[in-house]
Amino acid sequence: MASVGEEESDVVLTNVEGDEPAPIMMKNPSQEDVSMEKFWELLTKLDRHARLKALANEAIKKLFLTWNHC
């Protein structure tokens, strides 16, 4: 019986049709896409996400500390 490491080394990706990467389509952004209002809205969402992620990471650390001291 093969070990897990050997099984993974035998995996072959078979659904790829060629070596050429798909072209990346770029478009010129519209005025709406670059408005300051939209920019600040996205920046606010990003900041909120970063704060929530930091809080979640801190909660995880506290749980691990609590778990390890039991």
C-alpha cells in the first residue's frame, strides 16, 4: 500500500488544454469606478475588515492560552 506522500506525487492535472495562459482583458475604468466616494467606501470596508480580523485573531490567541492552561 502506498503512503500518502507517494499518492500525492502521482497526482497529475489532466484537464489543462495547452501551455498558453489565458489573455488578461484590461479596460479603461469609467469615472464611476475611480470616484473618490467609491474609493473611501472601499477603504472604510477594508479598514473594518482588518479590525475584525485582528479581533478574531486576538480571540483565537486567548482561546489557545485558556486551553493550554487547563
